Amino acid sequence: MYILKNALISITRNKGRNLLIGIIIVVIALSSAVTLAIRNSASSLINSYENKYDVKATIGVNRENMRGGMRPEESMSDEDRDAKREEMQAVFADASNITEDEINKYGDSKYVKEYYYQVSVGVNAEDLEKASMENSENNDKMGGPENGGREKFNGMNDSDFTLTGYSTLSAMEDFINGRYKITDGKISTDMNDNSCVISEELATLNDIKLNDEIAFIDPNNEDNKITLKVAGIYDEESDTESMMGMFAASANNIITNANVVNNFTKNDEDIHKTITPTFILTDKKDVQKFEKELTSKGMSEYLTVQTNLDEVENSTKTISNVKTFATTFLIITLIIGGAILFVISMINIRERKYEIGVLRTIGMKKSHLTMQFVCELLIVSFASLLIGTGLGAMCSVPVSNHLLESEISNSETQKQNVENNFGGHGDKPMFDRISGTVEVAAFDSIDAAVDLKVLLELLGIGVALTLVSALASMISIQKFSPLTILKERS
């Protein structure tokens, strides 16, 4: 108890010196509170981004293995080289022709939390003219849709339109990223519904309205038909104002669900359809494990797993830089502040050299004397720390909220845009069905940026600074000889 009492007396007796130490610690605590709050806010934003952007894995060509397999040997003849190329092309065609059964097998993994796919097939249509530059300029001469596309239909093996089916709304990335946007009607949320959405170009060219029905025909078998009801009309975002941009290839893309396409193609084994799967992984650390698992399940060596990890990491790059800057600023502040406190403590010891000599002469132990100096620093440090933390809390709230403000605004805008792209216009149930578009945060401000975690970190900083400052006292007191000190004084 007498150690604490002597420490309090010493603090009141040396007001100027302790006030200087207190001001320095207040500045350090203020800076630390703000930077720690910014770091925590940045970490919160990064975590929200990682939740918002799912790690998506797709299956693509392993170009390195493909080039190695297709590279002919120098000793081969021209005929052997051509045969080698044809062989590798056939191998690639077989390897890249992924089936739905394989997708289901690959998706049945502990590393996958959700998977979906899109399937496309070429079709023709009755009484439907395809969009093109030629018929856009000469539509009147061609006699409109009655003469347009179907005059050439008999005997055709190629297709005028692409029927694209999606297994879930989450697979409709063109609508999620805003490339496509529903301008009239709405995409059906029933993935078994015999409905479709078509482009504005196609609707205008053929005078199609909502709820009209279109009959699509298998190019290989005219008896294989399917009739779909038009549930919506979409517009495609284009960077060009030319007519070529208006009648892009996607203008002839008929969008529906995967069940429609599968039911249409099951009657024709020879029809070619393209399936593109997407796997939502549970964690970005599981990419290599997932690829290894697919290889063990029979995925071809000429295929590989491709992900959007670069996109996810780039989306957090800016806020990560802010976090790094805050961390660097905190480290520099602590180093400079600790050095200043150490120097002031050294000066303090030298000025109180005679006091130390007297206390040692009357029998005070070195350990007790050291404890007194440490107590003095602790009392001043924690009092200053409280003041600095309070000021830091006041400053960190607007700083952290400003950091969150733009991100929350962007998140709400993105959510509304995605809903509008699907024709929902605020349809919350539709939005809830779409993965990869989770809200960034459930709050619009941080009421207590300096929370318990920050307080504990500041407490640790206070203890560390006190120990650094007290280090000078500990070293000096152990070296000082009381008799030598008193002789020098006399």
C-alpha cells in the first residue's frame, strides 16, 4: 500500500513532467482508437464482400495439357500429324461434353454448397423471323414474319435461334450483372413453367406481345416441337449505337428454364446441346481440394477448374489498402510514441537520481522502488488512456460511418438493380431466390466503433507503452549504487 501512496505523492509533486507524459499518451490513444476502429470497419467490409461474392467454380479447358497432347512429335509424317490433331480434337470434344449426370456427381461434394447450370440448344421456330442486319433493313421487302425466316426452313439442318435454359435463377448471371434487363413482363420463378423471355429486337420484329405463344422446332426432326408462352421481354445493354449492336447474336436467344430444354432434347439423341455448370464453393481455400476431387471422379485431364477468385480479391483490394494503411499508421505511431516515452522516462530517472539514492539508503528494496515507478507510469498511462479513448471514440464514429456509407449505398443500389433486371421491381421473394447477392450489412451506421475488442486492444497498448517506459527505470534502478549517488550529490 505504501508503494501506491508514494506513487500518488510523486505524481502530484511532479505535475509538469507527468502532464507531458499524459499528453503524449492521450495522442497515442486517440490515434490508436481511430486506426483500430478503421481496421475493424475495414475487416467488417471485407468479410461482407466475401459473403456477398460467392466463390464460383466452372469447368474449362486445360490449355496447357491440351497443347501438350496436341503437339506432334518431330519424327511424325504429315499424315500422322493430321491424324494426331483429329484424335485430340475428338478427345477434346468428348471431354468437354459434360452431361447432367456428371454435373450432379461433381456437385455432390462437401466443398460445394450449391450448383446450377445452363443448357443451350439450337432450334427453329414456326412463324418467327430471326433478327439480323439484313431483315432489319429490308423487312418491308421481305414481307414481314410471314415470309421472313420460314421460307428457308424446309430442308434446313442449321438453326435460327438458341434456346437457353437455366436450372435456377442464380444461373442467370446476365440478368444479375445487368447485361440483360426485363423491360416488360417478368421472369417466371417456376423452373418447371413452359414460358420464355425474348429480346426486344425479336419481339418488335415479329410483333410479339406478352402471353403470346411460340412453337419451336427441332432442326433435325420437324415432328419434335415445343410451345412456350412469352412471359417477358428483355433488353440487352450494348456499348455501340450502330444497327449491328442492336441486332446482336443474343437477340435470337430464347431464355427459359433447363427443364424445358431437357424435355425438348430427350426425344432427339443426335441433337447437340451445350451444358455450362457453375459450382458455388463453401470456401475459397477449397478450390484445389475440389479440383482434386473432380479428377478422382473422372474429370478429363484436358479440363480444369476455373474460379472467380481474382474478381473476389479485386473487389476488396481498395478496402484492404485502407486496412493496411491504418495498420501501418498504428505501428508507426506506437514506435514513435514508445521511443518518446522511453526517452522521457530516462530523463525522469536522471532528475530523480538523488531521490532514488535516499530511498535505497533508508532500506527500500530495488524491487519495491521499481514497483513505485511502474505504478506512477500505470496511473498516468491509464488516466490518459481513458481520455484518449473517449476522444478516439468520438472521432472514429464519423470516420467509420463515412467508410461504410458508400458501400451500403452501392449494395442497396445493386440489390434494386438486380430485382429490376429480373422484372421484379421490388419483388423480395424473387430476390431471395438469387444466390451471390447477399446484402452487405444489416445496419446503416456504427453506433460504437470503439467496441469491447478495441478497448481490449487499447488496454494492451497501454500496458505495452507502460512497460516500455518503465524499462528505463528498471535498468537504471538496478545499476544505481545509493552511496555513489549520495557522494555525487554532496
